[in-house]
Amino acid sequence: MASLASMKARKSNHLVCLMSNKGNKSILPPLSNPLGNASSDSPTMPPPTLSPPSNLAAVTSSHEDFWSDASYDSYFDLIDGFLASLESPHELEFEESGKIWCVSDLHVDCAENQEWLRQLSTQSNDAVIVAGDLCTSMKKLRAALDMLQSKFKHVFFVPGNHELWTYRGGPNSLQKFYQILKLCAEIGVHVKPTLLGGRVAVIPMYSWWCPDNTSTESLTNSQVQTQSDVEKTFDAMCMWPASVGDPENPHNSGYSRVAAFFLGLNQRALSTDFAGRDIVSFGHFLPDPCHCSTTPELASILCCPAMGKQIQKLNPCVHIFGHSHVNADVVIDGTRFIQNALGHSKDKGHINSNKVLVQAWPSQSTDYLSIGQPSESLISGRTARLTPIERKMT
């Protein structure tokens, strides 16, 4: 295996190319910088489908050590190529009266939440967005996604941090992420930009929490980071290959390359022109510290400000997120930001005690979907927050 110094040099060069916001050059031809502007000659529809590099596909099936010792570029080419290869019809069928509902952090590992999902009413003409943290178990994940598909016409999903927790003897977090994408493709859950009718584009945004709350410079720097104890130990149930994570500690989920990897997967959406359609984007992590009231140290394990910059360039009418279990419904700079986390029974004060889905699109609505009727206090509270606020994302 290459020396640590040479590996860091190679990864640093790749990340500078991948993450720099000074240009659109990349060693990956279909990509530009993860924070870059859409090009002026962007296609009006998503780019043609691509196939994963055949040699990488062969490697993953024949070389048992691929997921532990391959290069950053090899992992990225495989996963980005797989996403590009998924069939994406120009327009999925969507009724004129169709609605898009949203929820996050269902945590169906909890029996109470699993039962709530089972009893949720069917909306066969509508779509639902699940912004991560369905569960950790692959078996329960498939069961939950199957149940959602039985209740909605279209299901959209991005993994959160809990999906990427691993156990001894199982796949590492990057391999598990790839397995989740393959599972979704197999059962028809949408994990890439998708057009619904002629009216709306639904855009998954991949990300990871990032210790740097102000810039992307740390993401391009593969040198040793200064991290707090919280950042070093949060999501320690994850395990990352050395070329993507910390070469000295595979359980260090706060290592900057992890966030850089996931942000790079958003490039195809950022370089596509969705003119004439409402854009509804979603990701798991908070896009900016302005969405949480906590210490900078805790904000660093909740937020991905680099994704916030990508969202600003995408300019959606609605963005849906999760992770902190602190629900919100506010408008910032013309974009409606919604967190509608189901959460755990152990959450205090900010739990979604009414256990409802919130209508995200059409975005002017404040409708709810629940087993029973949501309380008047919940409806009035959310409606009151559907107003512009002065605070802007950094």
C-alpha cells in the first residue's frame, strides 16, 4: 500500500480539484466543483445516463478488499457512476392534484414509530420525501421503504447518519451507503434528481455533518484537522475506508473528506437547468447553523454549511432536512425550510408529538397528514412560523 504521505498528497490534489469554488475543473469529467455555479449551457433535462466503470464493477465483485483499500477516486467513480446509471424518465406521472409530503428521522427501530408508519393512511396520488434516519438495520430499512411505497405513488429518500452505522463483521459505512442506493434502485425508491409531471423537480442532496461552519477550505485540506472530542466521537458507530476517512481512525466521522465525498455527488443536480419547474430539495443534515440554537461545538455535528451553499445555488422553493429533531418551518431568502422529524419518544420538548406528515409542495400549504387530527396548537404554531425571517444563511 502507498505511504500515508503519498496517499495524502494524492487525495489533497483530488479534493482541491473537486471542492475548489474557483473553477469547474475536475478529474471526473461529468462533475464540476461541488459549490460551483450551473454552467450557462446546462442541458434542460438531466444528463444522459452513464454506466459505472466496468473495471470498478468487476473489482467490487471479485476483490474482497476493495471496500477497505481502494482509492478515494475509485469509490467516488463507482458510486457517482451508479447514481448516473439509474434510469430517470423525463417526467414521472404525477396527478394535477398530487401533493408532496415530508418527514425525517422516523427511527422505525422504535416499535412505536413502526406502528405509526403501519397505520399511516394511504395517499395513492401523492409523493413522500424521507430526509434520512429511517433506521440502522438493512432489513428494517427495506420493510419501511416497502411500507411507504404501499402508501404513496412516489417515495424519495436519502440516508442519514444512522443508516450508515455499522456493526462488527458488517460492511463499512461507504459500502453500506452503496448497498442502500442499490436497494432503493431495486425496489423503485428515488435517490437521484427526478421530475414529477411538468411542474416540480425533486432533488436529493447528499451530505455529511462538517466541523467547519464557515468555509469549505478545511474540506480541501487532507492534513490533520483540529477536532473537538465531540467531533471525534460523534457517529463513532460509522467506519470509513482510509482513503475517504481518517487514516489513523476509521471511526472518526468528523474527518473533512467524508463530507467532501458526499457533497461531490450533488454536482449533476447543480449543473442541470430545471427552469420552469418548482425545485424541492432535501437532505438529512442542517444546511446552516442558523437552523439550530446551540453551541458552535454541537452545531458542528448537526450542520453541513457547504451543502447550504449548494442549496443557495440550486435556489429551491422548498428544502427539507432532519437530524436535530428540532422541528421548524420558516422562509429564508425565498426558500421554505422544513424539518419535520418524527423522532424518539425520549426526545424532550421538540418531539413531533402529533406524529404528522407536513405538506411540502405546493409550498404555500400548511396541510398535515396523520392517523388522527393534528391539534390546533400544532397547526397554529407551524402557520405562525411560515413567515420570512431576517436571519440569512451565512
